[in-house]
Amino acid sequence: MLISFEGIDGCGKSTQIELLKESLKANGLTVHIFREPGGTEISERVRSLLLHDTDEMNPVTELLLFSAARSQLISEKVIPLLEKNEIVILDRFYDSTTAYQGYGRKSVPLKEIKLLNSIASHNRVPDITFYLRIDSGTAAQRTQSSSKDRMERAGNQFFEKVASGFDKISKQEDRFITIDATKASDEIHKVIIEAVKAHL
């Protein structure tokens, strides 16, 4: 099973991914978690380039680098694990590319991003995508005390566009389960674990 978590920074993805992992492991299931970009030596190098090594980057370059990191992760790690019927959880997947580089950066037309996403993901589609929905203002308050990477420094107007993009994607994809990320953590986890168990 392939599960992805989406939402703007500050929505609580990391917390919910950890809770889900512990619940599934407690039931004797093997779970693998990968972050995007990252998860392999090549992908982690690309991550450093994207988020930490430079402040200046053309939007198309950014789009292609995120996609390159994804291709390596999916081919090297995710596909072999899925072929063994193990559970893979992704902290971001190609919906983030559509939201950030498509709606946020407007790097290239959305139809071109859709094609690139299909190529970079090796045609893998999540069984479930949990979208932790939160407005950009609340998210900014949650993250104001933390150090920010290049993407996180993009500004409120950018994140408003990204949040709007996620909202649009969530209405187009049946695999999306939208959850109010301002609810209590245990409430959110209950919704998530019930949805996952229904797919097992």
C-alpha cells in the first residue's frame, strides 16, 4: 500500500505520519517512511540543493529537480517495497509538485506538470492521500519560531496560492481524504487509522 501525506508546512504531517507508523507497527505490519525530496543518496543531494544550498533558482529548474529526486526514490526504494506488499508512507508526493510548482510558482502549465508527475512517479499512484488542510495564516503562526528552508521562506502570498492549489486538487482526486488540521491530534489520527484499515 502506498500512502501519501500532503499539506502546507505547519499542517502537522510529521506528527500524523509518526502516529500512523506506530499504530501499524503495533499491529505487526512493516512500514517504511520516506520524505520528499529525499530517501536515497541522490535524492538527498538534490534536496540539499533545492532547500539549503542556494536562494536563487529558476522555477522550471526547481520543478525538474523535485521530479528528478522523486524518480530516484520511487525507482530505487518505493517500487521494490510495494512489490513485496509492504506499506510505504510518503511525506509529500507529486501533489506537492502540482500545488507548489504549479499553483504556487506557475512554473509551467498544469497539464505539463501532470505529465511530468506521471513520468517521475513511474506511474505510481497513492492508494490514499491524506490532505491536512490548514489556512496559510495559521500555518505561519505554527512555524514562526522554526528555522526555515528556501521553500518555507517564499512568503504568505505564495503559500496562499499553494493552499488554494491543494484545495483544488483535493476536489479532483477521489483518493484524497481531506482533514481539518486544526483539530486535536488524536482526532485526526483516528480518522487516518480508520481509513487505512479500510484499505488493508
